Amino acid sequence: MPTTRRPSPLAKFLLPIIFIVLGVGSLLYLNSNKAAVPAKPVKEKIWRVKVQQAEFSPGQPELTLFGKVESPLSSNLTAPLTAYVSQRLVAEGNRVTQGQVLVKLDDRDARLLLDQRNAEVQRIEAQIGAEDVRYAADQKALKIEQELLTISQRTLDRYQNLSSQQVASQNQLDDARRTRQQQALSLNNRRQAIADHPNRLAQLNAQLLQAKALQASAALDVERSEIKAPFDGRITRLDAAPGDRVRGGDQILSMYSDKDLEIRAQLPNQYLNEIRSQLAQQPGIPATGQLNGKNIPLTLDRIAAEANATRPGVDALFSVTQQDQILEPGRSLAMTLTLPPVARSLIIPPQALYGTSRIYRITDGRLEALKVQRIGDTSVNGQAGILITASNLQEGDNILVTQLPNAISGLRVEAAE
């Protein structure tokens, strides 16, 4: 039986290495002797876009604002005195007219106080009448006092003459002298009473004036126990019900005038000078508000006198041209304010504006960035547009109106038909 010869260990180790060297060598030989493949040229991509030719004309920018309805004539009616609420004649949301009774307070305490004030006035008036009677009586008594003094003086003279002749006694002379002095004192008191009459009368008149003031105040409390509407308007809130005891100054209800509504909106700083100039030339600037699908005619009347420190811009106040519009304070609405025409302006669609002040002009099939000034919004045939001015844009230039996410200067584009 023939024997099989086994390979030596050295052969087992060298054979794999020889195969690997032969394979790498063959690979290098093929790679160095392969034919060169020509490079394929890179073709620049061309973007198909929509364009618009620049056509300048005097355009009127429209400024979109958001305002809030306010009422400059609103009132919080309070209780004029401490009393119980007896009747409430209105409800929240009711429309009321000037002078209409809204709430009645229990006026019994006020009427009792008024009766006291009336009695005080009558008492002082009676004192003034008594003073007039006293003054007339003092004037009549003055003449009698003067006559009595004359008589007592003659009596004293007679007794002095008799005493000098030692006919009358000293007691008789002293009695005559005493009578004359007493009469003189009485006459002096009468004259003093007459002279003091104006002072007493002035004091009583001052007391009467004070009493009448208190009387008028009490009468006002009785009148004010019926809380009435100070103007035409609507009730916004009720803070008291029948049976509540209110003190003077407690709030009863709130209301506002629905004939003097205004809308407050904030004007951007960039339009302030232009709007102020326009207001100086005309009494009001027309505007339009939109609420619930309806257009509301408005007029820009004035600009607020101070700026809000927490917000940019200054507030503008718009009046409602048609007072039959149903608006409530606190409502928000969008408004459109038409500004004066701007010469050499251009209307572009919103997608043609990049950022806030950049558009692209197409020159020789490539984009060129241009800086523009946005002066407002506008609309053409119901389509929204942006009104701009650009000093470096010429009539007839092609403007990119397609919003490209990778738009840069030099990008190759082609106008789509």
C-alpha cells in the first residue's frame, strides 16, 4: 500500500504568503495599466422663478393696526349717604338715558334730618323777626328816655335852687340827683342796645346762612337718594342689591357713554412724523376697522400726549364715525389706516420681500440683492401687496417674486413663462 507524503511545516507557512503577494501584485499591475476615464463636467443648476417688472407710480400705503375699544366718558356711581338700597331699577347691559333713575336708596333718615334743618332755619328767622321788633321798640323808648332825663334834670335843678335857699332838705336833693343819674343810665343802656342792633342782626343772619347751607345739604341727600344716570349710556356692572346697607362713597354701579367710543391703537415710530404732518394739514385721517366681517368707518382724531414706557411707539385715538355701531369697551379689532401717496413707489407681492428690507433683481440671469425701504402695505384687486421705495432700482428691472430658501447674489435663475 503506497504511503502519502505530507507537506512540511515550512511549506504550510509559506504558501499563504505567496498567494497574498501574487494577488497584491496582480492588483497593482491592473490598476497602473487601466485606461483613464474622462471626468464628467459639473453643470450649474438653473432655478426657474417668477419675475415682475418694476413699474413706479404714486402709491398710497395702508398701515394695519390693532386697537382696543375705549370709552373716555365712563363713571363709577357711588352712594352719597349711608342708607339701605330699596330698589334697583336696571340690570347689567341695559341702555339708559340721562336723568333716568337707576337705584333708589331708603331716604327716611335723610328726610328726618331735612326736617331738623328746616326747623332750625325757621327758628333763626323768628329770632331775626324778634330782633327787628326789639330794635323798633328801642327806638321808640329812646325818645321817652330822653324826655324822662330832661324832666329829672329840671327836678334836680329846682331842688338845687331850693337847697341854696335852705328851703329843700338835703335828702330831697339827693333823691332828685339819684333819679336823674338812674335816668341817664337807662338812656345810655337804650342807646347801647340800639347801637348793638346791627351786630346782633349780623350774627343772626350768619346763623341763618349756616342753617340754610345745612338745609340745602340735607335736601341734596334726599334728592341724591335716587341715583340717576349722568349721561346716556350702558350699564357695565352692579355692585349693590336691594337690602344692602351702603356707606357714603361705596360703589353702586358703573356705566359708560356709548356715544363717545374711541379706539386706541399703537402707531409705529417710523410713521409718527408723517401722520403728525398729515393731521396738521387736515382735521382727521380716515380709517376702517374690521369686526365680525363688517367694516366700521373710523377717523384718526389725535395722537396721545405721552408714550408708554413699556411699549414702543405712541398711541393714536380713533373716533367712530357712525355712532350706531355696536361696540363694547375692551373689544379688540383690526384697523387699516390709509397714508398719503408716496411718489415713485413700487408694489410687490409679500413673497418678493426677503427679511424686512431686501429684494433681488435679476441681471443677466443671476440674482442681485438690493436694499429697499418698506413704507406700508397695500392691496391690488383684492390681493395683498407691499409698498416699497428703492433708489437703486430702475423702471423695467426684473424683480424676483418667488420665495427661494437659498436665494443669494449670483444665483443662476431663469424666468418662467
